[in-house]
Amino acid sequence: MTSRSDFKPFEQAETERLRDLLPASLRPLISIVPNFAGDALLLSRRKAPWQPQGTIAIDFRRWQGIPQPQRDLLFLREVGWFDNRNWLQPGFYQSLALIGGITTLAELSLQHPFSALLAGGITALSARQIWQNLNRESAHFDADEFALRRAQYRGYSRQEAAQHLVDGLEHTLKLDPTDILTALRLQRLKAIALNLHQS
């Protein structure tokens, strides 16, 4: 079994290379770390749901066996997924939750239980809607699209990027071929790779 010291130079060089792929606005927010446990090749998580900073953990043992173009697209796709799942992105429900939270605290301090309960309910409903938006099916398509757009800044054509992402998804991730969402994503990406579909 390969020891970690055997691929440490690759891990360090690849981490720097991937950081260079990150959009400048996300570099302060994302740390790239090794993933030593679990089956996930890539795993993104935030320090807390309401915090913008987080990590993308990579199983570098498996990662080094993947062709670089596929690594690029898989990584950028995970960055897009991370970025799309930001609770603090400006939006109507984020603003409503913030106002509701402030109002709840204010009404509690004034000992107005009914008003506090009403404001708390609005806050809870807004938070629920934010959660649903972050986990909607279209978020997966948005993350794919993010990867394709960013790859074009790195010299890939849209069609090449789509094909590399398809290859990476099919060969390295545990995909359920019966999953409708997965099938639709792959169908769309393959169409882009064949230059039959532009969006």
C-alpha cells in the first residue's frame, strides 16, 4: 500500500495547481485539504451553514490516477456546488430571514411574545425556503455550468470541458444509472460535448 509520504509531493503540487484554478473571489474562502476517510473522492463542506468559508477535501490517492483534464473539471464542478450552497448569498429569503431574526430578538427584549412568535415564524419559513433552494435539482445543473464556464477561462472549449466532465463523472464517481437527475445531467453534458446543445 502506498504511504502518504510517497505521494506527498503530488499532493502539495496539486493543491497549489487547484488553488490557481479557483476564481480569485473564492480563494480566501476555500481551503483544499486531503481526505483520509470515507469513499468520497471530493467532498465540500462549510465551517457552518451560515459561514462563507469552507473546505474541499480530496482523496489524493485516487485523485492522482485521474487524467488532469478530468481532475480540472471535477474540481471546478465541486467549487460550483460549494459556491451555489451559500446561505449568505444575497436574495429575498436571506433578507427576510435576517429582518425576521432581528425583529424576533427585538420583540423578545421588549417582552412582546406574540410579535416575537410571529417574527420567529417568518424567520423559520424563510430559512426553510433557503434550504430548499440550496438543495433544488437545478443546483446540480448550475454547478455543472459553473465548471464549464470556468474551464473556458483555462483554455478548454465548452465542448472539451463537457466531455472531460462526463468522463470524470462516469469513471470516478459512484453514480446511480437509474437516477433521473444523474441521467439528465449526463445527457445534457454529452449533448454539449457533441456541440448539439448550447446554453
